[in-house]
Amino acid sequence: MGFLYVALGGALGAAGRYAVSLIPLKSTFPFLTLLTNLVGAVLIGLIAGLFTGRETAGQNTLLFWKTGVCGGFTTFSTFSLETLGLLEKGSWFLGILYAVLSVIACVIGVLVGKKLALLIHP
């Protein structure tokens, strides 16, 4: 049943992301992606804050909002929540390491994926 909640929330999040991309803004800087990531980070923080310590909140509700809506909108929100969690626990080294490695490794990952695509379909 959890898959259904994630799928429904994911559809809503993806539609929201697409809606943001339709804002008529022309720039060489990716403002709309930054806006999407920032809104997603604020949203997942709000959800995490609202549900912290509330055992009455259903697991399916969390799956819908955190994994579904936020994940469909931007997985950067999950990355941000996890980084903050490490920092709040006092794991400064791990938090900073996770943030730096995530950004650098994922940019390199995109580069590797693009190079692989050229090998597959030159």
C-alpha cells in the first residue's frame, strides 16, 4: 500500500516541478532549479518538523509527503534533510563530507552518464 501513496505523492510533486519550469524566466543561471530545490527543502523541513515525535501520524502520510511529493518535486530536499540531520547530531565532519561528496560526485556522475550516452549513441 505504501507504493500507492509514494506514487500518488510523486505524481503531485512531479507536476509541481513541471509547473515551476513553466515560469517564463530566461537566464543563463538556473534560477528555477534553485527555486525548486529551495522550495523542496523548505517543504521537507516543514513536514519533518510537523511530524517529529508524533507517533499518531500514519506512515502512509509520511510516505505520501516526504518520499512522494518531496521526492517527485526534488530529491535535493531529501539530501538537504539528511545533511541537516547529520549536522544537528553534531556530526559536522560527516555532514560536510556528505554535502561536498554528494554535489561533486553527482556532477561527475552526470558527466559520466553523458559520456556513456555518447558511446551508446554517438
